[in-house]
Amino acid sequence: MTTAVVEIPTALLPVFWDKIEVLLAPAIRRSNGEVTTESAKRRALAGETTIFVILSEAQIICAYTLEILTYESGLRALAMPLVGGAGMLKIPTEMMASLEGVAKRCGCSEIRGMSARAGWTRTLEPLGWTLGHTVVNYKLKEES
């Protein structure tokens, strides 16, 4: 099985968006309302995020978004806020090499997955990932 990690150029995003959208939809649904399909597409088309895909036998089996986070301390992290599809589990070595390459080129000192489920944490631990943050939410009640 031939696989490859490929960056989707912004100009080609409209051509591949339907396939990418299907893969990212579950992650968008689990985003606690922080991301919509429309906002993900708009940010990618504006160059605020970059979309990568994993191809297997010319089929897109995984899609993910990357963006650079720069904190007040000067820390730069490559964030992967949205991931969808099965490809990440099929070629973890190639994906990690790609992520590390992007992070280094962008002057980042770490890579962060965003809103990762507990299952992802267990899956990624053998690749050297650790749990960095836990976010808790409290929903305000609407006044009547």
C-alpha cells in the first residue's frame, strides 16, 4: 500500500474540499462549538491554517489542519486543531516526520494536538506525545 502525507495548496483547496470536509466533520462536531465547517474552510482559504491530507492508493484517508500558535512567552507551537480519518493511525511514522519537519521550518519547539480525546492520548503516547493541558467548561444558563 502506497501512502503519502501531502500539503494541499490553498489554490487547490476548493477542488478537494468536499472530501476533506467529510473527514473533518467528526472533529468539528466535537469542537464544543469553537469551529464550524464554514469557519474551517474560510480560515484555510485565508491562509490562517494549512490543510494536510494522507493519501493511500490515491484516496484521501485522513485530513488535518495545522496552524502556528505564538504565546506571550515567545513559545511557538505547531497546533493540529482538527484531525479526521483513519490515516493517522496507518502511517504514524511518516505523519510524525512531516509534522516535525513543518514545526522545525516554522521555528516551533513543540507540536500540539487540540481537544484530543482520551483515546487519542493513549494512541499517541507510544509516539512520544504527552498530555499537556486539560480544559474544563462551565456552560452559562440562559436567563429567562
